[in-house]
Amino acid sequence: MIGWRARLGFMVPPGNPTIEPEMMALAPSGVSLHFHRMDAGDGVPGALDNQDQRTRAMIDSLDAGVSLLAMVKPDIIVVAHTATSYYLGREREAALLARLSAATGIRIVTAFGSVAAALERLGVRRVALGAPYSAETTAQGRAHLEAHGFTVVKSDNLKGVANIYDETAERAYRLARDVDVPEAEAVFLSGTGMPTVAVLDMLEHDLRKPVISSASAMMWHALRRCGVRQPIPGHGRLLTLD
């Protein structure tokens, strides 16, 4: 596309105040970012109660939302909601992406698909999982990782969460420290609503292993799929790899 190295589209949950600034902080020069909100129906965005119900509503809104986002002609569209994949499971996630891609003619990936690609690139099979979700949704995340061939050596949800969108990078740092165990080859912080990118470098220094989040994996995967291989230092090892 004339004037741009890549154009990235993101389907994001309503009420999420984190994903846009985190993606903008990571995007290299010459990459344009475009966002469209999914519809979660009734309820409080980011709250842990009725999370599955809101996820179903967001999935139902994807066809219309992706069609609108496709009008800016992005090179790739990322469904920036990790729990969507956990709720759907492997087969239904693949079917959803195939249908959306066929309808728009645009490559469409998920936050979780980006995470799986990132773990593969890092050579990681044994991972520790931390999430700001309910215990039930965190268990879905563990099962989804294991369905893709990863061994989850420890998983836990962040305690005391009233609303995911009120969480801080400091709490994300503590969650990563809490779920890390010696057997883990890397730590994965799930969820696009909890700030993470500001503490990834610090965590890698302190834990002496790769630490990725949904946000860092989405940006790395989207850029690499579009042929942009510029290293992005300061936010974890993953973003320096081709």
C-alpha cells in the first residue's frame, strides 16, 4: 500500500482502554494501525461475571465488525481478544477464521494464534500461564494451550480482580513472578485488557527467561506476517526476532 510498510487492523473488545496505546507504543514507523470495537451486549465490560456470555456476543458481532474494518484494506486483521479462542476451542476457532477470511479476502488471525506462533518461534514447549480472568476462563486458557501441544507447568488467575480494565502493569509483573516455576521455559501473560508491555523487559531480566503477553505476540505476529521484520527493542526478546 503506497506510503505504508504495513496496515494492521485489530478487532478489540468494547471498553478495553489498554490495547490501542499498547499497540501504538510497539508499532514501528511506517505501520498504520486501525481499530474496530466488537459488541459485547449487556453487562459491564471487563467484569469477571458473565464473561462467557459477553464473549459469545463478541463472537456474534465479528462478521459485521470485520466487514467494516476490511474497508480500510488492512494487510491483516487480528481478533484482539484471547479469551475468544479459549471459549471456542481449536476446531471452532479455525472455522471462524476461515469463514471471516473467505468473506473479506484478508488474512485474519487471533491473539491466541499469535501467542502459539510466538512460543513456537521461541522454541518453547513448557510454559507458565497467568491471566486476569476468572478461574474458569483461566482453565479454558490452559486447556487451549495444551490442545495446541504446549505443556502448562503452572497456571493461575490474578487474585482480587474487580474489573480487568482496572488492572496495572505492576500487578501484571507480580502475576508473572507468581506463576513462574523453574520448569517453565517461558511465561505467558494472557489477556489484552491488562497492561503488560511496559514490564516485559524487566520480567525477562528478573526471571531469566522469555516473557510474552497477548499484546507483544499480536504485534510480533502481525508484523512478521506482513513482511515487517524490524526489531522492536525494550519490550521482550520476542519483538527482536525475525
